[in-house]
Amino acid sequence: MRGEIKILIVMALAASSSFANAQTVTTQETVTRSVTITTPMNLEGSSSCAAVGRVVGLDPQGDNFLSVRKRPHGSSGSAYEVDQLFTNDRVCIVGSDGRWLNVRYERKGRMFSGWVYDRYIAED
């Protein structure tokens, strides 16, 4: 984003107590700044989602959560669990690797991402 900032400088002459003899100097300066705006994810309208899904099929007698992993494949090491999703949590599907889905999701106004197994995601 580019914008102009006009700076008005008023300099009082000597030790004058009034502005009657003041000079006005105008200068222009171009300022460039980067602004990042984070807004809540609109899953239906997100053009970067290949599909929108929902967590389904969890075992209420078991863990009752879906592990979100750092990487697809494997149960430990470099694919370790980074978060958990629960029944009916909504996700934006952004990619896949075999049966693993790369998803993004929102929780408490923050965006998260990771990999989940496709068996537990139903497209909306």
C-alpha cells in the first residue's frame, strides 16, 4: 500500500511569541508499508479451498478426536500430532497426498493447518 503523507512544518522566527512572522514549509514524503489483515475464514467462499468438509465418523467410545498431524503418513516422528479436531468441526481442504488431506481450519479466530486422514472427513 502506498500513500503520501504531507507534513506541514511551522517554524517560528527567532524567539517570537506570535506566529505573525512564521514561515510555512510544505514537504511531501512517500511511505510504503505492508499491512496483513487476518479475517475469520469463510469456508464457503474461500477460493483456495478445493473443498469444504466436516469431521465425521469418530468413535465416541475411543479417542473421539481426529489427530491433526504436521505431515502426512506415519504415526510418530516427523508426522507428530499438532492438534485435534472433533465431530462436526469444519475444514477447508487445500490438498492431498494419497489418503491424507491437507486442511486449514479456524479456532477462536486463529487459522491452523495440518494433515488428517480422509476417512474422517465428509465433504459439505
